[in-house]
Amino acid sequence: MLETEFVQGIFKEELKNRFLCLVEVNGEDTLCYIPSSCRLSNFVDLRGKKVILTPVTSKNSRTKYSVYALCMGRQHILLNMSLANKIVGNNLQNRRFSFLGSRKSVKKEYTVGNYKCDLYVEDTGTVIEIKSILAFDKMAYFPTVYSQRAIEQLMKINQLLDMGYNVCYIFISLNQKVRQLQINSDIDDYYKLFRVCMQKGMLLKGYSLCFKNEDITIRSELPVSVCSIETGTPFGDS
């Protein structure tokens, strides 16, 4: 279990600062923290929807709660996108990740060259990059919007592959109803770089998360496709 205390509220709006929002808690508008590097409104309109919050423990924080998950009937969809790294890290020793080989020494947020890895497996010199996906259709695309940061990361990954490092690029769907992931060929710069990295041996994996009984687990592996610009046929999948 990743969290132990939950509070429910009604989402009101995101503020100009992408890390802040207003949530109605016990009838009062409350300033809350959004643990995401991009605006949630890029993926979903949360206004008027029920959300789960967790208390912020830092004494110096200007917010009392942090946005954790979206309530959709009996299903809960994780909104704390930063937790994907922690979940993968906690499960890396499981048989599910045996394709990575030996995993006795794993470092979190480790810098290799000028690249900060989400996870680094020292045993095999493997850089692991983890991307969270928030989508509500059976087919999910990444990226959904142009991201210079994601492109610059791929440039550095390309260099690491040339230097002999292994790289595993992992997509995590926060919604268990997603059945397939696809690289968005409309984001041309990202798409072309992604193909180059795959041609150089970058591994590609996709998984979905399940939030049940206040616990989050990796539910299943998802197919990830990369379609050719020229033919529209599959270029590679997990």
C-alpha cells in the first residue's frame, strides 16, 4: 500500500500554477497540490468530479492536500503521475521484469552522463525511463501534446545507446481500461527520434495499473505499437 489516509473532495479548477488547484473539501474551497509535471487539463476535464486526496505532511507546504486519484463509479484512476516510478521500482524484482536480467543493484534517479534516469540497473548498465499515461479510451497515445523535454530526453537516450548502455522505455497507463498504447506519429520530432532509438536496440514495454482496496498494483502488460510514417504498418511492439 502506497498511502494510508484518504480524503474525498470535488475538483473545482486548476490554477495558473500547474501544480496547484482548488478542491471543495467539506464544503470549503481548499488549495491542493497536483503532483504532475504537466497540466491535468491536457488529459481530462476534472471540474465537478469526485477526487481522492492525501494529506500533505510537509510543515512548510502551502497546501493541505495532494490530488491522488479520480473516482469513476467503482473504479479509481490514479492522478498522482509521479507514483509510477515508485511502483515500477518497488516491483522491479518481480518475475514480470525478468527480461531485464540481473537486478540486484538498482538506483533511483541516478545520473548517467548528463542524463538523469528514473531507474538504473547497475548489473547490466540498463537505463530505465518511465512515462505515465492518463487516457480514457481503449487506445492511448503518447505523447498527447508536444513536449520539448521528452524530445531532449530521447536525444540523450540516443547518445547513451551509442555509448553502449542498455535502455528500457516503459509506459504506464494509469487507467486499467486502456488496452493498447501507440506512439503518436503526429508529434513528428518525438516519433522520429523514438524510431531511431528502437532501431539501436531500445526496449519498449507497456503496463497498466490497478487501484483497488486502497492499493496500487501493476495489472497487466499492454501492447505498444510504433507505426511507420510511410506505410502505416506496425514498426515494432512490446
